Amino acid sequence: METKVTSEPKSNGMTNGGARIVDDDDDVLCPTDLSEMLAEGTKEAHDRAENCQLVKDFLRGRIKKELFKRGTAALYFVYSAMEEEFEKNREHPHIAPIYFPTELYRREALARDLEYFYGEDWESQISLSAATKPYVERIHKVGDKDPVLLVGHSYTRYMGDLSGGQILKKVAQRALKLPATGEGLNFYQFEDIHRHKGFKQLYRSRMNELELDTETKERIVDESNLAFGFNLMIFTEIEEIGRNIKEEVQDTGIGHSHAEIMEGGDINKCPYYAAKMAVSGNPTHACQLAMMLLRHPHCQVALAAILVAFTAWYLM
């Protein structure tokens, strides 16, 4: 079945970059839809990634600029590989329906960020790290030998960055005292997507319309889990580098230690736990989380980032 982007106006949607973006929640999903299989099949991998110390520190606003720069460089190599392979395979029947270069591509945005951090000669100052290399090699391998698996890499990176990007941008901007005009944070700005929710619905719909058998869907889920693993390897590498950096981390006032927030050791009073339970549909914890945010105003940005991360991946 050929899937095409249409610019015809519809009453229940919006247009962005010529593509109709559905902006409602009327999609009927089932467990065998690829988007649902990915969301369910990558939960554990996502939990492992978001619970590593580097991510926890980031969400609490404790960021060393040198590590942020290295992370940006790693992402540059990853997205360069992804977008090179997407260009090579843009007419492939399983890639064409989710081919949105104008809306999603990050390579040029990351190049602008690297120029801000390193200067005009940024390309001579960065290199492919030991942890990033196997990730990049894997992307090129599947792009050459098995392009359908690029769907798993696209889902892991683009949808994740689009989902929580705005919150993470605010955390980094405040913690690193970056300009309000956005320099150094172009990666998080999807300028050609004006309604993120609607675009993600369109993207999920396109994935679910791909003509794939169950075995291929499962291989895509496995590839997405592999991508999570590669990202975790990069996080671990950056953590190790951070242990040898004496750079002072400014107290941004946007985070507290987990022990401080635990309020006497009761897990039910932990806002991180409440956020996860609220996303799972528990109304008691949803109300509890709202009350905690009111009582801990300095934690709002960090807790919001946690909540966005959970919501994006469990509801995406």
C-alpha cells in the first residue's frame, strides 16, 4: 500500500510543511500496531536509560558544560549517520512514509550548536568517541543491508527528542546560563513543527500503516532497544569523563536531591514515584503530584521534565 503526504485541507487536521497533521485523539490503536509494540517493547530499555546518573543530573539541572558539549558532539555523529541513510533510502517503501527531512532533521541544528560551543573550527575539535562509533556503524549497516530497521532508530531518537525537547531545552538553558535567543540549543528547536502532538500522531499513523509482518515488527522493536542500548553506552562514557572534570556545577535552584524530596522516606510522597504512577493512570497519584508541585516550587522544572519524559514514551 502506497502512503502519500497530502496537502488537501481536512476539517479535523492542520497543515504543516505541506503535510496534513491530524490533531485529535480519535485514532483507534491495537496491541499489534507498530507504535504500540514499540511503546510497550522498549519500556524497560527506556527506564534503564532515564535512570542513569547522567540523565538524572540533567533533569535536576546539574549539568557540566563540557559534558553537554560532548553529548552534543555525539548526537551530531549519530544524526549525521541517520540522515545520510534516510536520504539513501528515502524512496524505500518502508522509509518514504516517515520521511520528513524538513520537519525532523537535526544535523544542521547540531552543527550550529557545535559552532556556538567550539567556534568556527568546531569540526577540527570533535571526534567520534569510542562509545558513539558502534552506534554510527550500526546505523550505516542497517541502512545498507536492512533499511526497514531504520524505523526503529528514527522512533528512538526523533520521537524522544520531539516529545521532551522543550522541557529539556529550558533545563539546559537555565543550568548553563545560555542565551534566551536559543544559541547552543538549536537541537531542541523543531522550527517547522508547530504542533508537536499533532505531528507525533501523524508519525505514529504512518508507522502503523507500513505493510509489515509480525516478525518484521518485532525486529524493529529489537532494533529500537538496541538503539537505547547505544545511547546508554554514550551516557556511561560521558559519566566517566565527568568524573575527571573539575568544572564547577552552578547551583541553579531547579533541583533537589532525591533524599530531600522523599520527605521522611515514604515512597508514596516521592514526586518522581508519583509522576510515574500518575502517567500510568492512577488518579490518586496524579492529584498527589499536583499538590507536591505546589509545595515544592523550586522543583517544578526538574519534575516537569521527568513527567514529560514518562508521558512521551508511555503515551507516544
